[in-house]
Amino acid sequence: MKSNPQPEFHPVTAERHASRWWHAPSSYSWAARDAVVPLVGSELARAALHLPVAFMRQHDAMAPFAVVGLEAGVSLFIAHDGTWTGGYVPAALRCRPFALVPTEDGRRVLCIDEQAGRVGADKGGSGQPFFSDEGKISPALQQFMDFLLSVESSRELTLKSSAALDHCGVLVPWEITIQTDSGMRRVDGLFRVDEEKLGQLDDQAFLELRKTGALALAYAQLLSAANLQLLGQRASARLAALQQPMTPVTASGDLDLSFLERGDTFRF
């Protein structure tokens, strides 16, 4: 499954952005061609209640993804007007228009996709400044940066947990064929947790999975499989009633930053 073309990010610097403003995207239309969306472990418990979750191998590493489409180039969770029609919006979508981009020396630099963020010299309604009058990062940008840092921290742990599941041999190809009004759809390239193999692990291997947090990922993926039928239903609905979109969860521009108020857990 393919994703949209990579956005063009520019480092956030005082020289470039001191007197400029940015806007959160007003819709998710930029992700309308993404059939999968990356997830991190700290959001899996919530994502699994609304979205089918699968593992995919990228760059020789396993990682969890929300499956939001049956074919490359089509998201079944984004309406024609760009609204998100699912019950939970993955953190990877809410990171827009910012990202922490790795550098050659191993650092990560805060960057913005200026096209998506509609960067300009005027506030223009809901715009936010990059920097305060004193030259410090603005409170809104600091919140966004904290959000990105927490997501990135969780991503590193998620990759380790996914690698542990892969090493134990409990991840197997997920052969999915769904009947829709337009015919049979087969989804390739996905992996799932084999519950039988998981249960047959010896005590030492099972303990290692618990220590790495991999068991939480495994159970979340198993739980999420019940949402797979939603994809077939949405594919049929897309063909039959595009003119009657589902009740949307709009991209209002307000981040769900409630997890910043708690020090014990991340809430994506």
C-alpha cells in the first residue's frame, strides 16, 4: 500500500519564521490517498477500539499501522470534503503540519510543511505565531513540539516492542479477502498476531514480551481485528452513498493535548 507524496518540510528558525504565522490544516484531505496510517504504542488501546490494526514491514522493521483502506490510494475514513469519519484520529494525522525531521548527526529538528500550514505574514483568523515578541517559541508551538516529542518517544518504544514480537515468530501474514458490492477485495502486505503461537510461547519468551511492552501491542492488534468488517462496509457505502457522508469528526485545528496535563500516561 502506498502513501501520499512526502511533504516539503522547512526547519522552524527565528530567521525564517520570527514574524510569520501558521495555521493548522482545516481538513485531512492531504491524507485521503493513504490506505494505512502509522500508529505508536501509547495510542493503540484507543485506536484498536475504532480501527483495524495490522503490522507492516518497512525498512526491515515491523511497526503497527491503522488499516483505513482496501486498496492503494484510497482512505475509507476521509470524506470527500476532507473530514475524518472515524471515532479516533491517529496521532500521525494530528501532527500536521509539523514534524521532527532527523539530521545526519542524529538530532531531530522541528520542521513545518509550509504549504499544509499555510504560513504567512498575517494572523488571518485562527493563525498562531511561531515566536513571541521576546523571540521565544510561542506557547502554541511549544505545545505542538511537546506533542511531537511524546509521539516520537513512544514510536521508539513501539519499534522495539514490534521487533520483539517479530523475533518470537508470532507475527504471521494476514490474508484478508473482503466481499464488497464491487466484488472481492484482497489486501496484501499486512501481518497479524497469531494468538495460538502467542499462547504456546515458553515462560521466558512470554516474560520478555511483557518486559518490552510487546504484549500490549499484541492484544491491541487482536482486539482490533473485529473492526475489519468496517472496511467492507465503508467500501460499499462509498460506492452507494458518496452524496450522504457519515457524521464527521472535523479537523478543527485544536489538538487533543489533554495528555500533557498528566505525568503518568500519554493520551493520544
